[in-house]
Amino acid sequence: MGGSSEFDVEDALRQVADIHAQVARSSFFRGYRAEIAVGQAVVALGTAAAEWAAWGSIGPQTHALIWLGVALVCALASLIDLVLRRRTPPRPSAKIAAQQLVPALGVGVAIAPLLWDQAELLPGIWTMLFGVGLLSSAPYLPGHIRLLGLFYLVAGGVMAHAAHVGLNSPWPMGLTFCGGQLVAAAILREIPVVPAHDERSTPTHSTTLDD
């Protein structure tokens, strides 16, 4: 009798763990696509190469403005892709993920005027804040996003310190975001998702992560 009771408890615990895992998976914000992340990586690398070709005429403020523009273009591309592919009402996880990411990005915009005389520090600081935003959103984003957030956090710190001691180059920013977004694309490709038009269907691997 004792053995049967122990078996029932273990079985119940396994069922609870399975339910918890299913709830966690269903709470993910699955609105990003691997293809978009790859495109962002290409834009980052191309921007760094273009900057390098004219680096002698590019000052710290121009460098910061260029990467601010790149960030806006990449964010707009993700937003447009989400809008074009939306077939179902957004899940609460989409709103929560955005709420977790927006404050860090808002701080980045707010500190830009305060550090404009030291604009060489801004790209590294922005990268750190992006990492903080990813870490804050990690419970609602798929895959090993925490590791990617830590990567951006550490890389941003290294870039800011290098700029502070006078080691300025467009390549750290370009290579950091190129590598980071390629890793993001790899993570997104491995996430099993339910197609947006049939949420009752069996999850399959796809490069499209519908919200």
C-alpha cells in the first residue's frame, strides 16, 4: 500500500511538472522570425563596413547617430513583419515582453542627450541596455535568450570601456550585433510553434514564430 501511495505521488508530481512546462511554453512571445534576425545581422555588418570605409571623417556623434538609425530600422522591420503576419489576437505574453523591453530602451534614448559630449560611450551603453532588456523579457521569449542577453551586456561593457580609453572602431558594434542576431536566428529556428491559423494543431519546427 505504501508503494502504491508513493507511486501516486510521483505520478502526480510528473503531471504537475508537465502542466507547468506546457504553460511556460504557451506563455512565450513567438512573434519574431529567424529571417528577420538574419537580415538585421547583415545590416549590422554592412553598416560597420561602410563606416570603416569612411572612418576618418566620422566623429563619435555621427557614429552614435548611425547606430541609432540602424536600431530604429531594425525595430521597424520587426514591427512591420509582425503586423503583416498577424492572424490572431495578440497573446498577453506579447504585451508583457514589450513592457519588459521598453524601459531599458527608453533609458537609452533618455541618456543620449546627457552623454552627447561623450558620444563614443553611447553605442556600448546602448548595447548593455539592450542586454538588460532581453534579460528582463527572458521569461516571455523563447530559447536561450538569457545567454544572448548576457552576451550583449558583457559585449556592451567591453565596448564602452574600450571607447573610454580611446579605442574607437565601427567593428565592435557591427560584429557584436551581427553575431548576436545570428545566434538569435539560430535560437528562433529551434523553437517548436503552433501555426497561427490553427492553434489546435500539433507544434512543428518552423522559422516563423507567430504571436
